[in-house]
Amino acid sequence: MGIDDAIRKLETSNEGLKVIIEHIDDNLADLKLDPKLKDLVDDLENLFYSYLKTWIKSNNDVLEILKNSNHKA
């Protein structure tokens, strides 16, 4: 896989992760209906959101490195 392919895959990954973030609340809505699980699901939602944002940031860091190395080549 070349640098251009890796860049495209990371950009596609970020797009998918952003879609997941936009729909976290919808995906967990049924679980939130159970009063026993609501607080747990809220914590899980926050954890998952943070995880996905960290994943996107890591992808962006790698993208920056790849794009800079691609311009130097």
C-alpha cells in the first residue's frame, strides 16, 4: 500500500468514525430507557465518545505525517 492509499483509508476511517459519533445517542437510546442502566449508559456513551475522538486525533496525527512525507518525496 502506498502513501496515497494510506491517506485515503485514514480519511475514510475518520469519516466513518464521525458518523458513529453523530449516532451514539441513537444507538444507546433503548438501553437508556431502563432506569437501572441509564447512569451506566451515560458513562459508557461518554467513554465511547472520548475513545472515538482520540482515534480520530490519532488518525489525524498520522495523516499529517504521511502528507508531509508525501510532499517531500
